Amino acid sequence: MNIQGWGEIALTLGLAVMLGWPIGVYMSRVWNGERTWLDPVLKPVEAVFYGAAGVDPKRSQGWLGYAGALLAFNLAGFVLLYAILRLQGVLPLNPQGFAGVSPHLAFNTAVSFVTNTNWQSYGGEATLSTFTQMVGLTVQNFVSAATGATIAAALARAFVANRGEGVGNFWADLTRTTLYVLLPAALILAVALSGLGIVQSLAAHVTATGVEGGSQTLPLFPAASQVAIKQLGINGGGVFNVNGAHPFENPNAITNLLTAVAINVMGWAAFFAFGRTAMAGRDIRALAAAALILLSVASAAMYVIETQPAPALVAAQVDASVNMEGKEVRFGAPASTVWSVVTTGASNGSVNSMHASFMPLGGGLQMFLMQLGEILPGGVGSGIAIMVVMALLSVFVAGLMVGRTPEYLGKKIEAREIQFAMIAVLILPLAILGFTAVSAVFPAALAGLLNKGPHGLSEILYAYTSAAANNGSAFAGLTANAPWWNTTLGLGMLFGRFIPAVAVLAIAGSLVVKPKLAPSPGTLPTDNGLFIGLLIGVILILGGLQFLPALALGPIVEHFQVLAAVAGA
């Protein structure tokens, strides 16, 4: 640990928040249909889409219609991507000559990218063609991120409405977020990344001569364009199997910083956009402060954990002042550890280091951040939506303590909202712990493990945590490209994405018809330090009570095993 390392971490976190503020203001204008500087160029394009689809963007939908449109669109996206994956061998832009993938891998991959998870049970550069990467995966990186934004936009409108009826138009929200926010941002970042050395090529490969004179074939892809949207859309994954640890995808320290910041910037922007749209800037800044506190503490803890000398090396009296096990040696421990935190705190999942090679407590912390619901700051809209759900639970708990009907942002919070809030937060432990329990005793599942004992359990727990939390990062060692894993992980992704989405839209539908209330002397302030502390407590208690027993059997007991082995040596 040193000052430079702490500075790198602070710079990465600080830049994302600072850039998120102006982007969030702009995003709010897009959600509200206000005039933007891109209107002269994009308004005609937007109108063409509406005309072709027969959509009236001014017609507001009730929550059921909005949710139905969201589910129908994503079902169509799944079918199209599944077909592309299966028919890859006969489709164009396949200079690599790859055949179509198996049915269970096609199911898993299609679900993965439609749900904004980007879990990859395959090696990208050795499995998927240029056409599949560009037309299949990259398109879903845009629209799955925009889908998350639509959920937040609908919920924000529900809070600002006074006895309203609709929560907005899903098709308009999806189209405008894609056209006005994600496409321009991704274009700018892709150009910058390609200029900084990330490959962008339609060729299959290039032949290079190594320093020893040998010939080497290096795979090429249009990587810069996909890296840009996979990070800005908080999708994750990557063209290359090792993601940001590959020099073609992350060649230098500047690209590492840019892409690490890009992982979080749209998540923070969604917080600020929600606050402006709901006309509750101070209250939503309190939620952002809670998320930033948790993310900062986790980053500091990870840096401390992963820069301590490994106990075995200390016992062997080996000089190892920094623990580089699993880290990206080109960037050092600070850049590797902060990336691991921002990618698991958000629903991103791209990596620039090997999470399974971190110390047991480091791997456990990565899992815990995902198990909190990936609200730090989460996806483009999905993170702030679940953070608001946590705020509803917090004011409900406070209301129970003082005997008052809880309120939040001028709306009374009653039984219906809390019931849907509990559905939104309880599906995560049900999917994670349920599938983990079955896989821990099922022979077909156990055949995929590399390690036994606590680390083997961590491999299972991490996989289902990453899937259900729509993260997509992997705990190396697990061979997941098998029917059991591809199917159950795919189901976990579906449950973790669409059940909370529908529950949040149901909350929006319940709130939109309620009157907007002025604050009263008995209203709990939700924009101060006391509420931030209450919210953090509720988040940690929910995560701790649900997942601590499983973590105790995996990374925590492995930590004590490491210490015991060293002591007995």
C-alpha cells in the first residue's frame, strides 16, 4: 500500500461520479422528452423508428402495458440472438470459420446478453464470429442497457405524478435512451479507445513474429466498439476471454483508467437523472452518497486485503511486500483491486485480473458486493431502481419504529409497495442459494469444479451470484460450458433480471395513482446523514443475514484454513 495506490483508487471512483453528474442531467432531459443538442440530427431518425413500428410515443402506458412491452421486446431479442448463435456457421462475416454453438450454450449466451449479464461460458476469440459479436452481442449491449434505464424512468415518473395514470411509453424510453445517450457516448469512447491501441478490425487474425523469431497467429476482432458499449452499458464480458487483462482489449494505463471509469459513470448518471426527473435531487443524492460510501469502503478493504504479503510467503520468509497473485502485472495491485470492486459493485462483470486467485477474503468481498443487489451504483437504471426499493424498505422500518405510515418522495408507502419490494429483493437469495445448494450435491454439477472443499463451494456460489445478480464475472476454475451449468445459470439470470424489473414497475404502477403529498412535521427526512446511515444499515443487514452463512462455508472458512496451514507448517 502507498499514496500512489490510494490516489489511483480515489481518481477512478471520483472521475466516475463527477462525469456522471452532467451526463445524468442530460439523461433526465432525454427521459422527459425535453430538447437536447442532438435533436436536429436524431429527431428525424427517432420518428422513422416510431413510424415503422406504429408507436405513438406520446401515449403513456399503465404499468402492466409497460411491463408487457418490456418482456415482449426482450423475448424477441432472445429468439433473434439464439438463432444467430445456432446459425453462426452459415451467416456472413465469419472469417474465422466458426460453426454454430450447441443448444445449451446458445440458450445461456442469449439469455446472458439479453439480461445485461454477459456471463460467458466460452472463450470469445475462439467461439464466436465477427458477425455474432457485432450483430448479436453488441446490439444487445445497447438495448439491454436501455431496458434497465426504462425501468428507472418509469419509477421516477411515478413519484412525481399526482394521481396519474401511466408511467410513460416503453418504446419511446427504449428508443430515446439508445439513440440519444448510449450511441453517442459509445461512439466517442470507441473512437478514443481505438486511437489508444484497442484493436478494431474485421480481419480474422494477423501473423506476427515473436522476439525469438517464431511465428504467432493473433486473433483480431472489432473490439474497441464492443468494449465501449460493454462498459458504458454496464454489461461486461468481452471479445477476448480474459477481458481487460488482454493487451488487445486493454493495452495501456490510459485505456485501463478510461474503461474502469466507464464501468460506473452511467450508473451514477442514472442516479442523478432519477433525482432530476422525480424532482427529488437532494433525496436521491443521499442514495448516491450511501452507494459511494459502501463502494469506497469496499475499495479500501480490497486494497488492504490484496496488498498484504501472502501468509505462506511470510512463513517461508520470502520477501513479498506486495501480493501480486491474480493481479494484472502491467497495472499493479491498485488498478486490479479497484476494478474488481467497481465491476462487482455494478452489474458489469468485466475483469482485468483473476478473481479466483485473490485472497479468500478478497473473493468473498467480490461476492458480497454482488449479493447486495449490485446497487453500487448498479446498471444503467436498474441500480438506482433497486436502491429506491431499499429506501422504501428503510422508511418502512422507520415507520414501524415510530408508528407512522411511511412516506418517500411525497408518496405514502403502504402494504402493496412493500410486498412488491420484498419480491424484488428476495428473488436474489432464492436464486443464488437455491441453485448453489442443489449444485453442491448434484454429481453433474460437481464434475465442473476444479477445486474441492471451501474453494470449490466458492466457485459454485460465485457463479450463481454472478448470474442472478446479472454481473457476469467469473471465478476461474469452474467449467461452466455443460448442460447443467448453462441451463441453471441461464435460469438464474432470467429470475434475477425480470422478476425484480416487473416488481419495480408494479411499485411504479401503485405509486403513480396516489396523490403527491407535501412534507408534514412527522415526515421522516430522507436527505440527511441519519437516513444515509439507516439505508446503509438496511442494505448490510439484508445482505449479511441472507448470505453470511454461505460465505462462512466458502471464502471465510478458506481464509482460516490458509492461516491454519501456515501456522502448522
